[in-house]
Amino acid sequence: MYGVTPQAYDRTITVFSPDGRLFQVEYAKEAVKRGSTAIGVSCKEGVALIAYKSAHSKLIVSESLKKIFEVDDHIWVTASGLIADARKLVDVARMSAQRHRITYNEPATPESIARGVCDVMQLYTQYGGIRPFGVSLLIAGIGPNGPELFEAEPSGAMTGYYADSVGNMKKEVDDYLEAKHKPDEELDFAIKRAVNALRKFSEVPIDVSNLEVARAYTTEKKFNVMSEKELAKILKGN
């Protein structure tokens, strides 16, 4: 294209480069890679989200750092990248879940919530004057057919997984989970394995102050956050 420099494709979100790339979306994915790692695991017994909270200072109150967010009783979310962007998308998901309950007098499915969030993320890749969300989400929940886990990427792509991770150790953790995760195993065992994956590839020690875990069993259909006592038990290998 005459008169267009390579930098034009770099700066303009709505223009594809000659080789079919949207650079701003790719930069958003790089922001995700700089975020701390979060993992989701799903099996017949239930689904869980495991997140590492990166505290860059000893002065930070660890309880103020949140990496796992409630959307509804049966749907929770974790994220990696720009957590401020994640909070905005969580608000979108919460509104969608509440709207569904009021309209249909039943809980929304995790898939429908994930699809709605991805639709919003995709819109932010199409218009000038805005930027893509610099975050990837893991959306977990108990649906009509059992546990469900989805990843929402900055491009708006949505993919379902039995186990998945987002963040700066994604490749290593995904390879580890792919080799060891079994969809028919016990949920608590899957959680222990995910925590072991974090410990194996993390550059800093994992302890109860920087670890957050939420789980939901298929029979109960409600998430609960694991206590420090439960986390300590997992970290000790008991």
C-alpha cells in the first residue's frame, strides 16, 4: 500500500498488516505473558481455579491482592495480565449473569457467560480510539452437564479446556498439565497437581500468602475459597 509505513500497522488497531496481523492484539497478548500465572482444572468431580498472587513489596497486604473473582455462585474467574482490565470484564460477566437470572429465573451457564465476555473483548479489536483488553481470563463453573472451563483471550477467542493456564509460565505449565492431567481424577488431586506445577516453574517460593484457590464440586454447584489451613496442607503434600 503506497504511502503507508510499517509503523501505521503498529499503531492502528483496525488495520491489518500485509501479512494479516493485528499488532495491537499481539501486544495485548504480550501483556498477558508478563502477568503472574493462573491455572484452571476441570474433572468429573468439579472445577477449580488456582492463582499465584505477585506481591512486589513486603509492605503490601496480601489479602488486598485478588486474582480470583466471583461472577455468580457457580461461576468464578481468574486472570493474568492487566488486572484492572480483568475487573472491568468481571463486571460485564456479573451483569450478564444477573440479567439472565432476572429474565429466565435460572442461573446462566458458564459457556454463555464466557461467550458474552469474549464478544465484548472482540469488539475492542475493531474500533479506532480504543485498545484491546490486556488480559486473558479463565472462566470456570458448573453447568447443566457438569464442570466447564474456558479461556478468553484478548482477541476475543474462546476455547474450552480440561486444564489450562494463563500468564508468564503458560507453555511450561500447559505442557506439564497435558502430560499429567486426567479428567476423571479427583478434584483435590487435580488441585494439588496444579499447585505443584506452580511450585515447579515459579521463580519465587509459593506459600499461603501468595496462593489463592477456589473450587466447586459438581454435587454442590457452589464455589468456596480454600482457607490458609487447607492451602498449607496442600503445600506440605498431605
